[in-house]
Amino acid sequence: MGGTMDGSKRQQRRGDTRQRIQDVALELFSEQGYEKTSLREIAEHLDVTKAALYYHFKTKEEILISLFEDLTRPLDELIEWGAGQPHTLETKQEVLRRYSDALGGASPLFRFMQENQATVRELSIGETFKDRMISMLEIIKEPGAELTDQVRCISALFTMHAGMFVLKDVEGDPEDKRKAVLEVAIDLVTQAHAGGTAHGSATSPGLGEAS
């Protein structure tokens, strides 16, 4: 019945049982709350036995943790890639673009995080995520950046996260909204980069005589 719901999106997610369990669990967690959702309900929605569900996950905590691991894997790859690149503006912009794509795929999970902060804290998922944010920040800010430029870089990341929650109530195409958020994040980091390079050397190219 729900086959066409999200057609293309669902197709991309390989359609295996583990993935279906994650999708349905996250839907239920978001709709009725994490605490109120049982493994039995998840099994019923999937039309599988509880034993089939058990084969993949023993507890709903395991389902949630697996969702976070699936989200953080592309982030880890991105951080590793970014850390190995030259510290140029092009690198920073590319990191933000790739980050935007990764977040786009994980927006239901982010909404869950936003609405279930106690659970996220309890499972120490929040900590793991914070560590990755710090790594991202290291890539997009200049070493020894002025405080205002550090704030710009932090704001760029927060803009991308906030964009997913706040903008869902704003009229418009989701892809247009994602692009608008990315553009603002890139603007902030570009501004911070210019400030950082001007601060770093008086003879920075492209900054003319202003310094």
C-alpha cells in the first residue's frame, strides 16, 4: 500500500530488511515518540515476525544507534577527505556542499534528534555528533582565526542544521531551500576565509590595499 509513498527515496535505500526496519522505526519514533514505540509495533508495521526483527536488532536502542552510525559514516569520510585537502576556500566550499548532501539524506534523523533530546543524551549520541562538529569546524576555519570569523564558521554549520528544522514550515521546494541554506553557509565561510587570510598576511592576494 505505501509502496509509492517516497518511491525514489526508498528505492535508493537498497530496500533490504535492515534498512526497512530503520525507516519504519524512525517514522514511528517521530510520529508517536521514542518511549511509546515498542519493537512489537515496529514488527507489525513491517509485517514481519518479532523473531525476524530480532535477527537484525535486539532492542530499539540498537535501531537508533545503527541509524546514527549510518549517518556518521559519510560524515567521517567527509572529515577525513577535508582534513587531507589544502586549506583553501575551494576545499571549504566543497566540504560544505558535500555536508549539505549528507544532511539532506538524514533530515528525518535530525528532526528526531531535535524532538527527543533526552534520548539522544542518554544514548550519548549527542556527544559523538558534537565531536564531528568540532572536526568540521577545524576544516572550515583558518588556524588562529579572529573570534568573529570563528563565529561565522560556527554559524555556517548551525545555519545548515537549523535550515532543516525551521525551513520545513516555510513555503517552497525542499531542494530550493537546501540550496538557499547552502548559499548562506558558503557566504559566511567565504567571509571568514577572507578575514582569516587578511589577518594571516598583509599581502594576501585579492584584498588590495584595504589591509
